Amino acid sequence: MLLICGSGASSGFMAAAIRKAAKKRGVEMSVKAASESQLDERINEIDYLLIGPHLSYMLTDIQEQTKDKKVKAAVIPQSTYGTLNGEKALDLIVSLEE
């Protein structure tokens, strides 16, 4: 799972919160953070992509870019991202699996 934001800094905090929530639930998952400029080099390594809310305008382009790679992408709601709510972000990832 990859989480992207503008510079990769804020997504690092969010990724840590998701890892903590996953560990608490006993869910095995790799959560990495990166800047949006690193997406091309990481796209073949992931199944899920969460996008910082400030990059929501990129969702359509990213879905087009990832459609042949079976990568499921979603924008993290501002309320989840702003509070670094790893539990809600993990719920979002789980919903993408369904």
C-alpha cells in the first residue's frame, strides 16, 4: 500500500498511523509514504494507493494510469487525514478490498 501527498512528509505521519492501526487489529500490511512525483517508480509495487486530500484533483488521472495494474486508488477524506486517524484510513483500505 502506498500513500502519496505533495512532498511525502505529511503522508509519512499518516502511514505510521495506519501501520499502528493495522498492528492493533492484527492486519499484515506494508504501508509506505511517498511524494506524488515518486508514483511512477512505485506503481508496480503496490495494490492500493491512498491519495492525500489536497491531491484529490489527481484521482481521475491516477485511476487512468493504474487501471491496467489492478491498483485500487482512493482519496483520504480531509477529516481523516487532518487528524491522522489511522483507524479510519485503514477502514478505507479495507473497503477497497471489497
